[in-house]
Amino acid sequence: MMGPKIVIEPPGPKAKEVLEKNKEYLVTTTQGVPYVVIKRGRGIFVEDVDGNVYIDFASGIGVLNTGHTPEPVINAIKEQIDKFIHFSLTDFYYEIPLKLAEELFRITPGNHKKKVFYGNSGTEANEAALKVAKYYTNRPYIIAFIGAFHGRTMGSLSLTASKPVHKRRFFPMMPGVVHVPYPNPYRPPFGYEGNDLGKAVVDYIRDFVFEKFVPPDEVAAIFVEPIQGEGGYVVPPRDFFPELRKLANEYGIILVDDEVQMGMGRTGKWWAIENFGIVPDIITSAKALASGMPLGATIIRAEYDFPESGSHATTFGGNPVSCAAAIATIKMIEERNLLENARKQGEYLHKRLRELQEKYEQYIGDVRGIGLAQAIEIVKDSKTKEYYPELRGKIVEEASKLGLILLGCGKSAIRFIPPLIVEKEHIDVAIEILEKAIARAIEAVK
Ligand SMILES: Cc1ncc(COP(=O)(O)O)c(C=O)c1O
């Protein structure tokens, strides 16, 4: 299974069968590329049940940073499975989560003493951060950002604000969450035109939220994504995080950096926040942490720890097989220089996307991203910036038919998040397919 071959119009007969049963058997969740029914994956390629081969620029939604079936990770998993699969950190002890903790503390910013809580997913990592922040500060309010995605369990969902569908019929949310605008340079809130948008947003929190209705000394935490992921791969301006850090310091508010989608090397640094030169108080991670094994981590300042056991725990958290996979993931990223590769290939990908923007300047309104977290925003007309989700959807669909797996994000954007092992040649193939897909899609939606 090597090299992308042009796909025969999927879904093929076997895929169709799976898609139908899927609808019948599984609770409706979200809907990605409609046609890809995977049989196996290797590196950055995926083969479907009908034998079509795709190049994967979605990475299982930002999970497979080390690629599909990475050998060192598989070996670590096999080795651990032979020893024991589960014992439960809630009541018993074993060594491997401690080894992983040492690795995580080594690669997370800040010289302060750290502790880690292990869960199974991104949403759980954020739930833990919520509970730790509330317990430690004994304060009721949380600040989160419009456009944010922090998960779908009720605590994290209360912080999420990227699409109304996530919240419909699920009220009441957790009380005390106040949403404020995120500094989106392409679509600045309040039509702001100055060149200090980050500061303007923080001033809004200070002058309107804290002055008018939320006592700042009652705010436990600010939850923020270093780059908004599901919200559209929105990269904030440079002045944002230093200003936000200052605000949090001023009022003793815990700054929670949600690295679930952007962490583990995606931007060319271990954590995306490192691109902005500040140290958060809590980092939450999941997705790429264990190369596809379920694992979440909430890395906190040690002093935030609960004073008594039982305030928070989960049966599977710190699963030894997941921990082994995570240790191997970190090692592989280091040994193969994947941070460097993410930076280098990210720059190349960005350049190629900009070239496409020049060619399709009416429809590609924006090209943005850091490292291998790149996106284009599809619009009806780049002068008016009117959203064009129909064209976006069609491009993603046509790309999949041509052998390129992509994912949308935000209202009208497409993200490009290949595994960090991606090479220049893969990017060239992806851009070639994308270009064809755009041309076909424009024809189809006309
Ligand atoms: C930034 C961010 N936080 C949290 C989550 C939730 O993670 P999970 O789906 O593992 O619960 C996601 C998922 O997309 C995410 O992108």
C-alpha cells in the first residue's frame, strides 16, 4: 500500500455497506469526509475497504502526529500488553505513568513544580482542569472564548462556544461561564481596525466584563486555546497572550491552555503556546499524546492539587498501554526531529497554499497557521469575506474522491493537518489534488 492512486469514485460497494450499517447501529455523532471507510493505514496513507488509497491530511482529527501505525509506538504497546493491560490508578500503583509524568514535565514550559492528572480524552482533561481550578481558588466564575471548543461533556461543553448545535437542548450549562470574543485577525470582533487586537480583547474583559458584572476576584480560571481549532484554526495576534497572562496575574486567575488539538508538536513546538512566549498555569492535552491510544493529561502547578483523595478520579485514567504509547510518541518525535519537520514542512505547505490563494483569490479569503496547523478560509468573495460553507463542503468532498482526506473547521474553513512525518513530495501531491478539487467544486456549486 504505497503512494496515492487516483481513487475510483468512492464510496465503493464495501464502503457503502459500512456506511449504511453505521447509520443503523451507531448513535449519530459528527460527520466528516463522507466516503472514507478505512481498512488500514501506514505512515501518511490510508487504504479503504474497497482498496482505494488516500493521502491523509486530517490525521484522525489531529491525533496521528507520528503517522498511522508508527513502529516504535506499536512495539511499545505490544511490550506493555504482554505485562499488564489495566490495574487502575484510582486505587493502585504502577510505574509507567510516573515515567510519562517525568517526560511531560520535561517538555512543558515553566520551571515550576508540576503534577499531572490522567484521563482518557480531551474533554476529560478539561473537566479535570475545571475542577482543580474551582477547588483551588474556591471561586465560581470561568472565562472562555467565543469560537472555543473544549469538549462535549457537560463541564467542558459549558466552555465550548463554536457551534450552536453543540449546545442545542442541553441547557442548563454549568453556571458561571462568561464568554468573550477571541482575537480573530481575519474577522476582528467589533470590526476593530487597530493593530493591537489582542490588547483590545483583553481590555474588553477588563473594562466591560470585570468592571460591569463579573467580580475578577471571583474568577477561577480563563480557558483558552492557543490557536482556535474547531473554531477555524484562528491564530491570535502576538500581543494577545502576554496581555492575557498579565490580566490573569493581576487577579490571581488560573490560565488554562487547552493544547488538545494544537499540542504534541503540531505547530513545530511541543505546545502551541510556546509560539507566544508565555507560561500557562495548566496545560491540557489528549489527541496526539499517545498516537491514537486514548489518553488525556492535565498538567497543573503542583500547588493546585486536591488536598484529599476522591475529589477527582477515573477508572481508566493513566492506562498503562496508553502511557507506554505516549512515552514512545515523545521519544519518536524527538528521535525523528519531527518538531523541526513540522516547522519546515509547515512553512512549505503555507507557501503552497498562498500560491493557491493567488490563483483562486476570489474564494480563498485567508491562509493561516503555524507549523503543520494550517487552514484556508473559503469565502464567496474575498472582498466581502462572506462565508461559503457550501463550497467548502464540496471541496472537501471532491478532494476525498480524488484521494486526499481533509477536514473542515469553523464555519467555512478547511484545515491541513497531516502527520508530522509528512514530506515535501506528499505536500506537492496534496496541493495538486486540492487544486483539482477546488476547480471541480467551483463548477459544482455554480
Ligand atoms: C481544543 C480541543 N479541546 C478539547 C477537545 C475535546 O477532545 P475529545 O474529543 O478527546 O473529548 C477537542 C476536540 O476536538 C479540541 O480540539
